[in-house]
Amino acid sequence: MENVTTLDWTNPALLKLDLFCKGLRVDDSCLVEEDGGRKILRTRAGLGSGLELVLPGGLWTNAPVTERFAQKSPWLIRRREQRYWLERDGVAPIEVKLSPRPDWYDRKTTSGKPMTRVGTLQGTYLGVYPAKVCEYWLEDDKSNCKFCSVGLNLGLDDDVEKSVDEVIEVARAARRESGITYVDFNTGHYEGETFLDILEPYIRRVKEELGLLVGVQTPPHSDLRRYDRLRKMGVNRVSFCFEIFDPVRFREVCPGKHRQYGLERYLDAVRYCATLGSSGPASEPWVTNGEIIAGLEPPESSIRAIDWITSVGAIPTVCVFRPLSGTDYSNLEPPKTEDMVPVFKRLYEACMERGLPIGCAPNVHVSLVLLPEEGRYLSDRKFRWQTAKNRLLATGLKMSLNRRWRRLEARPGAETPQAVAAQ
Ligand code: SF4
């Protein structure tokens, strides 16, 4: 680390990483839900179950609070005079905000389902897991990924089946009341590679009726032309979670993915999709993500993954390993913050060196990962030209989306926001 000292807790990226790695104790003075914060959900993302906070610098964060390791964290969150503070021995208290809980979290769909069982905000985007549980969890000899909690939690905080109408209703409420710009659809593995068939009806309606940015996170389909079809449909992001770049470790951590697809197929899909940017509708931005988990292989291997992903024109999503309660890896230790810093520094620098469009989607703050653009706090390199280019892209995209949403809201038959609020 060059300019970043491990004691500089005014650095928001360092603080976010340290909370991911050490967790947070919650003082009895905290009144999270009474103060308008979000209930701690065992969300289906498989990696997150914590307290949603906004750190200084506007970094949205999901801090682990329920796991064993979080109980011995040096960080404590305390409520004083209706404000929230992170405290740690020898460190001046740091004020944080609770991520606001939207009103629609307390409403039901017209079919009678609590809206949070259809989709929830993760940071500032809507995450939907529309189908049944990943089938690796249903085998007699389970082959689920060892860090994953999806099969433990589905049905607790989330409904197993969600109709397209229900998802549209929740996404519309989230658009109008929470200002979301992006919906992320996520599935696990299903025999017969049905995951894209399941998602397409949802995607079509979200694009046609709400005009939101849409992302898809599934295993890699063997017919790569399916991604050309998604591109034409207006999908904006495809993400492939291969988690681990070291082939031997991949096999240990993700036995189902290894057996069914293999690491190479994930990499082929990332490589292929990264070429599709110029072939779809010009009004729809397109990014390909390769997703990895740092902390389950050596940092050098995570850095190799970052360099490979960016070399093919894709953007890495890097999660920090969290040993979630009840998972196969619940007894492992989370990684050390100092091991994570070089990984996230490289994440930012590699994206900027390759001229990749990071931080361009309006109002997309992600709490479960440290975003590539948030890694700038860990680097002393400036990348002035690329930063200016990304800002320009962001402004253009925001303006074009605003025009699109105004057009859709003015369409005959579109429900008025007042009518929706009265439901
Ligand atoms: S593929 Fe792995 S990470 Fe994804 S839901 Fe299934 S078990 Fe979990």
C-alpha cells in the first residue's frame, strides 16, 4: 500500500473493506427500524445478511452483524442524539446514515404478497431472485458452492415463485418511490439450462413498461447466441460468477459449477459477451461482469483474475468472502483487510488502464461489494482523461434515461404515481 495507512479510517473505501472483513457490533441503543433503517434480511444474494449503511463519501455498505466473527469486531455502531456513529478504540467516532427503508417495503402486491418477498433493494438497486432454489441444493449429495447461503434462506425472507406481474408492480414502486434505475435478476443452476428462458418474460416487461436498466446473473448458457438475443432485448449487464480463478480451488469451492460447467465455460462466456457491446441497440449500454470472491484464494490469484477479466474488456465484480452462518464455510475466518486493499486497488487501476466504463449508471450504489470506482480511494493514480470520459458517459446516460422515463410515464394507460401510492 502506498498512500493508504491501515489507520486512516477517514478513507471510506478502507472503512468499507474493514467492515466487510471484521463486521460490526450493534449497540443496544440502536433503533434501526424505528429510525427508518432497513431490517436485517437474510437476503438471497448468498453473500449478504447485514446492516445496510451509508458511509462518509456516500459509500453504501452492508456490514456483517449476525455472523460469529462480527461479534468480536473492533467496530461498534451506537445511536446518540438520533444519529448513528461507528466507534472503535482510539478512533474519533465516524457518523454514518442508515440506508433508508422505503414505504413500499411495508406494502403488499395486489396479489397479496409482501413486496419485500418479491424484490429488495440492495444498496439502491432492486434485486430479484425470480425462480426456485438453485438445484445444487436439492441433490441428495449436495454440490452447492461452499460459501453460499441461498438454499438455507430461500422462503424465509423471499417467496419461491414470483409472477411477472408481481415483479413489475414492485419494480414500478421502487422506480417511483426509491428512484431505482436498475433491476438485477439472479438465478442459480437449473437442469436443462432453463435459467434464461425463465428470466426473459420478466426482462421484456421491465424493459417495455418501465425502461429500467436490467442485469442478468446466471450460469453460462452453452448456446452463446442466447446472449446476442439478450443484447437485442435491451439487457444492459450480464454477469458470470465463477468466484475463484485458481482452477484447483474453484473445484473445491464450487463443486457443482465445476461438474456442470467448468471454469473454462464461465471464462468463455465472459470473453464472448464482452464483444457484444457494438451489436445491440445503441440506446442501451452493455457491460459484462466476471464476479469473483476475494478471500477464498490468495490475493495474487484474485489480482490475476482482475487482470484477465479486464484484458477481455469485461469489468470485475469483487466480493469479499463472508463466512455466513449455516454455510459450509461458516467456520472459516474472513480475509484480512490489509490483504484486500491491493486487490481493490488493482480493481480500480485495471479498469481505468483499460478504459472501461465504471461508475456510469445513475444512482447505482451497491452495498454488498466495493465497486471498482470506489477503489479510487485506495490508489494515488489519477487517470484524469478516463475519469472525464466516464463522467461524460454518466451524464449522457442519465439524460437519455430521464427522457425515456418521462415518455413512459406520459404514455396513455400508465398508472399515475398518485394512484400507485394510494394502493
Ligand atoms: S450456483 Fe453456487 S453460488 Fe449460485 S446459488 Fe447455486 S450454490 Fe449458490
